[in-house]
Amino acid sequence: MTRSLIFFLAAVASILVFARSSLFANDATSISSNPNVLWIVGENLKLDLGCYGAKNVRTPHLDELAKKGVRYTRVFSTSPVCAPSRSAFFVGMYQTTTDMHNMRSHRSDGYRLPEGVRPLTHRLKDVGYFTANIKTIGDEVVGSGKLDLNFVEEGKLYDSSRWEDLKSNQPFFAQVNTLEAEYDIYDRQTWRQPRVEWKGEKTHEKIATEENVTPPPYYPDHPLVKKEWARYLNSISGMDRSIGKILGQLQEDGLSDNTIVMFFGDNGRIEPRGIHWCYDTGLHVPMIIHWPADFPVPQGYKAGTVNEQVISLIDLNPTTLGFAGIDPPLGMQGRKFMGDELTAPRKYAFSARDRIDETVNRIRSVRGERYHYIKNYYPDRHFTSLNRYKEKCFPIKPLMRKLMAEGKLTGAPADLMAPTVAPEQLFDTWSDPHEIKNLAESDLPEHQAALLQMRQALDLWIVETNDRGNIPEPPKVVAPFEKEMHDWFGTPSWYQK
């Protein structure tokens, strides 16, 4: 399907939805019969919760939510970094289709969303929803209020940032962006800090320690690696504590029985080989959905179960619209996985990495139930490439540079520090969950079959979705990021331009 046809169908569908929505807007009974929806968006995490079997974390509130709801095991972001991922799931379209694939792009160039593509909150307001991006409950800060969208010219996206406004403005769609897990960098003075702390680090309970954690085997066995891994896990425990306050307030306000709660991560884990890269560590996210007692249980929901279907984060958009009684536009690329008139389940989740900050790259990912295919368009731009944010905030990365120069790395850590990466990578995530053994050149028939199928699926997806990653940004667009990142994080001494 061509890009123009996709957007034409989306525009037609939007007109039909608006007409239907106008009828609902004049029917108070219909509005009050819709459930509230609460999105709790976790920052930068993989499946590192107790309910997923993670060790050395304390996540009782999310564990309880999973026990009473549905826990999903194969959900993937469309990008391994926040702005493209959030831009995609907020409109239900791949960021590569809508030209929002480069990190923090279109902030000052007057960019508008393509015709027929609209923010989720605008569609919800059409049928009478109050919208909020929650920062506070009373005097306590519980959310970052983060947007980080690659579109800024679409008008007001939310009505409020205060929890107290929700109860009197039902039905509501509320989003809480958690403070964790993230480095504390937004004063933009990070270059001055000898070590960048995690947000809320001083308040995090020290459940994970250097002595009890086991970092992935693609990192060296080193005290610094263990310390940083423990800090990450403690940040996850801190996130759960904040989520407990949110869910507790929902209960106290009498809103639990008519509010759908959807928890998910915005992209993968905040570790050197996690975010920014298209391994599972950068794309695989948790998701838990809890259905309220006051509404009939929808198709695709069974409390207390685990769902293993392949889901893309852009599927959240049409599914949420369905909860509000809105038919998703015909051209929307996300798929409904719960509710009425479900679309066909996915065989693959597709993801993309393009320019992030000053670091230009192009990587594409195809993830099925078992195999994971990655295409690296620039094999000479891999883990050792300069990204000032990564070099400053992630102490494991400069440590690995030092150990590699001293000849002290072997095995998977040494492979990770190689100056190039294979053009194609294929991983069997069942037998190799850390994605260390590349099977792209394996002679086994099952590996060759998976490689061929996923390579063809990617080629087709690129054409059908009009992937714009083959169009480079002009140098005048990229150049300012070099200075911005230097002023923010500094430049390591080893780098010679």
C-alpha cells in the first residue's frame, strides 16, 4: 500500500469517526458509559519486574496488577529510544512512515503530521474524554510530564497535569510517565558531574547490590559493572513504589472499578547495549493490563493470565481507541489486540533505529516469537560509535574501552567492542536470550529458513510502509546536535573528528 493511499484512507476514516463522535458528544449517557483509561508509561526498562521472574527487585504493586490482569511477554517498541517510539505509539503509525524516525526531530521546522494522522488525545476528546498528563498528586510529584514527541505543531494535547482534576471530569484518559528509570540529566550540566546519578537514586532502597547481581555476559565481570547494574534494578524498585501511590490514589478516589489500567515501557532497558540498539534489550518491554469490574470483559482479556502474542507498541493506540468506542482509522498501522473486531495478530514486530542525537545510523529489526533478525545498514557504526550521552552517563562503556585497550576483554565483551558488526544478525532468543550468537551464516536449514523469511518480511515492510530511513537528513540539520551534545555531556578525550 502506497504512502499516499495510507494517508488518504486515514483521512477518510477520520471524517467518519468525527461524524460518529459528534453524535456521541451530544449524548451524555453514551459519554458516561465509557471507561476511564490510565496509561502508566515506564521509562527505559525491559522485563525487569518480579512478575516476569526478575531477581533483586521489589515490585509488589506491578506484580499484583499482573496477578489480577493480563501480563504480556512479547511486546516490542518500534524504536529503541524515547522520542521516535513515543511519537509512533501516540499516533498509531510507524515513525518511519510519518518522518518522525530521527531522535528529537522537527522541533522547530514547522513540521505537521501527515493528513489523517492525529494524536491519540485529540481523537479521544472528539468523544468527550478529558485528557491529562499527570505530574502531581497533591503536592507530590509522581510523573515527569514527559512528551518528547517529534511533532510540536498539533495544538494542545492534554487538558491538565493534576490528578485532582480526574474524578470530576469523567470519562478521562490520563497518562503518567514515571520518573524512573532515567539518569538525572535535565539540568543540562551533566558534563560537570564526575558520576551521573539515577533519578531518585538517594531514595531508592538498596535491594540489588554489587554482591547479589548478575549482569549480562556481554559485559566484563567487573565491580563497576555490578554497581551500575544494581543501581538500575533499584531504580526499577523505586518506580514500582511510585506506581503503588498512583494505584492507591485510584482506589481511594473510587475510580478503580471504572478505569482500565495499562502499564508498559516506552522502550527497552537503559544500559549501554540496551537503548539505542535494536537488540531485545533496546526493544523488548513489559506490558500489564487490568480491566475494571464495572465494564463487561472484552474479547482478548482473561484476568490472571499470561499473553504471549507478538505485539507492537503502536497497537496500543487503536486498542485504546476501541476502549473508548472509536473505530480506528482504516490507514492506521497499529492493530487492535483487545476488544471488539480484533485485527489479525502479528507474526512479526518491526522496529527501526535512525539518528540518535549526533550519532547517525540506520538499523532495522524483525522480531517473531522465536527468532530476531537485525539488518545493520552501516556495519562500521556499532557499539563503539561516539554518542556523548552514552559516554558520559553509562560508566560501563568507557570502562570497556579501557579494558579493551589493555587487552583485558575476551569473549562476548570483546566481540561487543569490535569496530564493526555483521550486516545481518539472526538470533534464536529461546536458546540465546542475551543475543550473543549470530546465526546469520549458520548452515542449519531452520536458521536459513528463518533468515530468508525475515529478510523478505523486512523488504516488504519497507516498501509497504514507505520507510523513509533511506532519505538522509541534511547536514545542516544534524550539525547542531554535535554542539548541543558537547555542551550537555562533554566530549571524551579519545575522540578525534
